[in-house]
Amino acid sequence: MRHDYVSVGFYTFDCLGWPFEAVPAGGGTNLISGITLAVSGAAGTAAIVAAKLGLKTLAVGGYGRDMMGDWSVNRLQSFGIDTSCLQRFDNVPTSSSIVLTRADGSRPALHVKGATGHFVVAADSFDTVTDTRVFHLGGVGLMDAMDGVQNAALMRHAKTRGCLTTVDVFAGSAEDLPDVAAVLPWTDYFIPSVEEARALTGLHDLDEMAAVFIKMGAFACIFTLGADGAYYRDRAGLCFTIPAYAIDVVCTCGCGDVFNAGFAAGLLAGMSKYDSVRLAQAASALNATGLGSQAGIISMEATLHFMKSCSVKAA
């Protein structure tokens, strides 16, 4: 295989600030403790974390030909990520966000949709982007030119190539469900947040929601539960919940996206599904200890040490 991990979908440039309390009146100024820049998004964050965890990684998505795009591509390359399949657009801005994190962890954001809605993986590139052990599709619901038939064709191709496939979404309502349903027949692990799962299904019970997605074709569902940990269920009957790690949270931006790469890294390292979820939880927890996506993650060795040494929250 040419790569260990291919991450297709939502790549964004983020400017993040913490802690945010309120917008000052008029032209006033409020002081905050920290500002940082990050490559984020369901595909971008996953790509960087995969690389940090030692996986040979390919990034597939779109960026504008602007300052934000230049910085983001250079940032991805600094982690050793192959950016040869990132498309650049002259007349479309980079997908970008201003994210302000409150002390309670909530994150109001301003977002420019940009290039994520424009890039297309052409059929003659399918072999190139599926030459990998794990194929991750991150940001279903935001990829206007890919969502639906094109993403379904790409996922189908990934499965015929023998890839292990994972899918994450950006879902705000049941209107996004058709785009999700299009790819689930070729999805090994569907990994939305519990909020996204509830928005898609209109349900609240974890088992009932997982059953919906498994019936649509997914082998397994993993719901990230924020401060409550993570839930796993698959069609073979395995089902478990893992509590969150006990940490002092700085910023939860990108925690679910980090989880995607952490889980894949665990599987590729030969871990059980349970321990792979634990590793994904550890990566997410480390992410939450810093400002900006991937901030707290250093390496696989450091993440494994954290996983083994940090206590978890009481059930």
C-alpha cells in the first residue's frame, strides 16, 4: 500500500481564541489568554493526527489559492503529509473559521464554506486515493460537489480495493441523512458525535440510533459522547461504552475529528476494537488540553502513555 491513511473531505483554516466571554460593544476590545492558527476539519484534523501517530498519510480535499490555503498546505506538509491530491482553486476561498471557545467549552464560530464545497475526486483518481490501508471520509454533508452519488462511488471503490473505511459527518438535521445513507453500505465504522446522530435520526437512545445506521449498511457505529466518553456497537453484537478521561479542558475543538484518526491508528497497530476506542479517547482528551485541533498530541508513544496513566471519570 502506498499510504496507511487517506483522509478525504473537509479541510479548513481556523483562527482560534480562548477564553471567550462576550463580543465587546461597538469597537471595544476584550482581552483573552490565547490565539492560535490550525488546520482543522473532519478530514484535516484527522490527517494531522494520523501523521503524528506515525501513519503515512495522504490529504485529499480543496483549498483556495490564498494566504489561508498557502499556510494550511505548508502546515500539512510540515507533518510529512502527502498533499499531492489537494486541489487549489483560484476563484474560491479556503474554507475558514473564526472559533472562540468559552470557559465552559462551548464554541461559537463564524465560517466560510469555501473550497470544501467545490473539490471533486474524479473517477480516474480513485485508484490513487484508495491505495491505502484506511480510507477516511470526513465531512459528509459539507462536500457539495461530492456528497451523494460521487462519494458513494468513491467509497464503493475503496471497499473493492480492500480498504478499511471510516466516515464522519457534519450533520445539522435529518436533511443530511440522504448523503450519509449514500455511503453507509461501504462504511466499516461510522463515527458521528451523539449530537449529529440525534440530528440525523430524530432519536435519542444510543442503541436505537446505532441500529438505524447499521440497518443502512454500516458495520459499526461509534458515537463520541463528549464528557460522557464514547459508545461502540457493531453488527456482530459487540457493544460497549467507555468513559471519558479526567482532564482539565481548555478547548474541545476537533476532538471528534481527532478520535477518527486515533481509532484507525489503534486498529492498524493490532489493538482490539475496545482498546482502539480507548486510544481514540486518549487522543481526543490530549487534544482538549490545548488550544486548537491536534494541540495536545505529540506522538503514538506519548498517547499510549497517557492512555495507560490517566484516570477516567467515574461512571
